[in-house]
Amino acid sequence: MALLEVQDLTKRFGGLMANQDIDLHVSPGEILGLIGPNGAGKTTFFNCITGFYPPTQGAVHFLDEEITGWSPERVCQAGIARTFQIVKVLRDMTVLENVMVGAFLRYPRTADARRKALEVLGFTELADVRDQISRNLTIADKKRLELARALATEPKLLFLDEAMAGLNPTETNEAVAMVRRLREQGITMVLVEHVMKVIMPLADRVVVLDSGEVIADDVPAKIATNERVIEAYLGEKYRATD
Amino acid sequence: MTSSMKTNRLNWLILIILAAFLLAFPRLFTQPFLQRTMILILLWSVLGLAWNMIGGYAGQVSLGHAIFFGLGAYTSTLILTKWDISPWIGMFGGVVVAVVVSAIIGWPSFRLAGHYFAIATIAAGEIFAVMFRNWRWAGGAVGVYLPIIRGERIANFQFHEAKYGYYYIILAMLAITMLATYLIERSRIGYYLKAIREDPDAARSLGINITRYKLYAIMLSAAFTAIAGTFYAQFVLYISPNTVFALLFSIQMCLVAVLGGTGTLAGPIIGAAILIPMAEYTRVYLAGRAGGLHLVVYGLLIMLISIYQPGGLMGLVRQWQQRWSTRAQRRDAAVAVPAHHRLERSEGSGDVTDGAS
Ligand SMILES: Nc1ncnc2c1ncn2[C@@H]1O[C@H](COP(=O)(O)OP(=O)(O)OP(=O)(O)O)[C@@H](O)[C@H]1O
Ligand SMILES: [Mg+2]
């Protein structure tokens, strides 16, 4: 049984097809990589699943329940959490307070939420900055904080939108290790990364988007040699040097 | 850790001294002008704190709070004058009316972004002023005089010989409003409101139904504002649409909170303690010579705060506290190297990198 099942998902912005007939599923316990060049529609896909955009067409099922068009808060309550490509930390609140906001979803009492938040901060190695105002964090810590905050909602499925973009090599390695530990905890993840290199060793399966369409859905080893994928990325490289 | 415990103990000390001073105030200062000013400070502290619940914590700037104030004042007054029922009971009637109306106003307006919400609340305020001006049964534009009831008893909610009664009633109301704010700040709703203010999308992604929590906030805010409205009616013994539904009232509620510092417990009280004596002074001593002077002063204040100190006076206090605690941390850091390392690394980060992806 699939944890998440997406059928024929289409999102149109005026004349632009940001997502076109996307069919994909996520199985429990797996790490699914979602890659594609700039503007391929990865973030749009996230937004359609997590309720930030209503899909133009198609259906989304989560745990055998149809969640198409649900509001973001309802999707989160159902057990899907996400991070944002452009970080959205609660800037004037401390790191601990940020994570407590997430924890309150399952733990309405302050003392319980605090305990849960501290546990997550320990797990994500943010414990020693917990009293800092989050606006002052490094970009890497901000991304980690967003992850911690999402984890505090105790999701069954986690969508990470470019959690490793903009990090230096050391920070990237730390983030990769974190994703591995999350998987050991039994959390299913969909990782969006712009850079293929990061995804390949992590993902069990990779879906490639190009111009809003799925052009490949396979194990990493096969993706690396897929003609259409290489073409899409080469095309991008070509454009980039323009 | 230790420095935060110290500030905590300091806060309690300040609170206890303040409480003792406030309890003794009417015995220490017997001049009527001083007592009246103090009652107004306490009244405006309640109003500032009430406004702060939606305007400060949730960041939804309302310029229509005179609606809830006016509804509180009118409901208890009409119940008293028409049916001869105690204003204490009428006060709860006012709370119910204000809470219902706040939900009716809030529900559609919360969909409006930023400034449009403020504009919508101004419009709603004007609608209520016009409605009451034309409502004959409720006294029309002339307003309503409250019947004088002799016998200085709390149950009557009227005092004529001495102002002690009013003073202690509004002090108790302030204590309750402070307690409510304290509880909000420390519970889920307080965290949620701040999250909504900081980033509505992030809040929604964490499972927060933002419309529902904003509604809770405006309903709580309206309830305390209405209570203050009843107090005002009993204190002044005359209400009219032009006074209790005035836009200026709404602006002053907002200003009290903004001047002291929004989203804090102490801010609105500090704001009231500074603004109200100023307003009273200009009203009493300069009224004849310069009618709208306090409006000019308000305008200047709003400009100055928004340019130099958006955090209000509490923002200043926080900056000092932070400077103190980083100094203390530096001292600790000399011993614990890793923590120091962390601190430096994060200081080096700028917001420039935010959008990088
Ligand atoms: N709200 C919107 N309104 C109109 N067009 C949009 C909107 N959001 C995204 N788009 C467009 O949809 C297309 C897909 O964008 P999306 O952000 O999903 O791409 P992406 O794969 O996440 O790219 P990146 O790697 O740059 O993050 C782009 O052409 C973008 O301009
Ligand atoms: Mg994107």
C-alpha cells in the first residue's frame, strides 16, 4: 500500500503548465528524490500536495484518504509536514519557541510541547542554540530549524524543499547524515534537490521533472544513465552558459 | 541560565513594589486630579492590553476597537436605564454583544492582508458610530445620561463622595486583564498568535488554523475592551456615539500599546502610564488655546516610534537586556570554547543569504 498516491496532478498558472499529469506514489519508509532543472515544477508540486495551491486537476490520496485541495493546516494535521525552499523561520522567536509551535499540534499543554521540542532539538543538534533569536542563525541552522519544527508535528511523511541548497560541504554532509537518521526513525521523505549529486546516494528512488512533466521514475543508478534526464540537465547547462 | 533567573527575580520584585504602590495610591495621593489621572491610566492599561491581544500578539492592527468599547458601554447602560438591571450584570451582556460582533467583523476582515484589515476596521467603526447616532431608542446623537444612584456601594458601581471605589474596581480589572495576558502568553494560543504574526504560511504548514486563532484573539480582545467600556460609562456617567465610538478612541488604544511595545505584557501599561498623563495635561491646560494639539502630538509619536523604535519602549528594554546577557555570555564563553564558536559563527550570518537557493 502506498503512503501517498498522486494521480494525474495538473497545475496551471494562466497559460503556464507548472505541473502536468503527474502520477507518482510514495511507499512507507522510503526516501523519494524529486529532481529537475530550475522551473521544472518541483516546488509547485509540493505546494499542491501540502495545500498551498489548489491543483487544477487530479487527485491526491494519503493513507487511503483523499486530501486533494485540503488546507495546509489540515494536511499537516493529517501527518504531512514540509519545509520551504526560501526559509520561513519565525524570526523574532527563539529556536526553542519555533519548535514548540510545531510541537503544540500534538501536545496542547505547554510543558508537554516544551518537552517534545527539547527532544527534537537534541535530535537535530540545535540544543545549544535553543535560546537564540532565530533571525540570528546561519542559513544552515535556519534550514535545520525548519526541519526540526516540521518534525515536532510528528509527521508520517516529510517534504523537504531544497534542504541542502546554499550549504557548504561540511553542512551538506551534516544534513545528509540527518536525513539518514530520520529514515532510521521510520519517517518517509520526499526530498527536492536541484543538484543530482546530493540525491543519488540518499534516495531509494528518484523522480525527475522537466517542464512540469515526469520524465523518469527509477532507482538512482538507472536515472544517472537515463537519456531524457541527461538531455534535460544538459539543456539546462547549455542555457546557463548563455 | 543564571542571568535569566536574575531578571526573572527582578521582574517579580518590580511587580510586587508596583502592586504595593498601586494599592496604596489613593491614600498617598488624595488630590482629585491625580486620582482621576491614575484611574484613566489604569483604564487605558486595560484597553492597551486588550488591544494587544489581537493587535500585538496576532499582529492584526485594528483601528476599530472603539466598537467593542462602545458596545460594552452602551449595553450595560441601556440595560440599566431601560430595565433597571445592575451594570455588573449588564457588563457581561456587553461582553457577549462585543464578542459576537467581533467575530462577525473578524471573520471576513481576516482574509484581508495587512493594511486592508486596518482600513476595514476603521470603516466598521464609522458604521457603528453612524448607527448609534441614528438609533433613537438608544439616545441618538445626544447619548445617554446614567441615573445617579446614591449610597457608595460596590454593587451600584457608582461613587460620588470619593473615587476610591472606581480606583479599586479598575485596578482589579487591570489585574484580571494582566493575568489573562500572562496566561495567553504562556499557552498554545499565545505561541500560535505570535507564529501567525511572524509568518502566516509557516504557521499554516505547522497545522495552525490561522483564521480560527485570529478569531479567538479578537474575541478575547473584544471581551476585555467591553468590560472597560462598562467601567467608562459608570465612571463618566454619560455616553454618546461621538465619545465612545470615536475613531480617536481606537487610535489611542493602538497607540498606548505601540508606544509601550506590542506583544508584551508590560508594554501597554508603560504606554498608558506615559501617554495618558500627557493627553490629560494637554486636554486640561492647553484645551482653550490649542484644541487639536494632542492629535498633533499623537501623529508625531506614531511617526517617531515607527521610524526609530518599532519595538516600542519594551523594545529598548529588551535591547539593553540582550546587551547585558551577551556580555555575560562572552564571559562564560571564555571558559566554554564550543559555545563561543557557535556564537561567532551565527553572528557572521546575514540575511543576505536568506534567499539563496
Ligand atoms: N504562484 C505562481 N504564479 C505563477 N507562476 C508560478 C507560480 N509559482 C510557480 N510558478 C511558475 O511555475 C513554474 C514552476 O516553478 P517551481 O517553483 O515549481 O519550479 P521549481 O522546480 O521548484 O524550480 P527551482 O529549482 O527554481 O526551485 C515556473 O515557471 C514558475 O515561474
Ligand atoms: Mg523550487
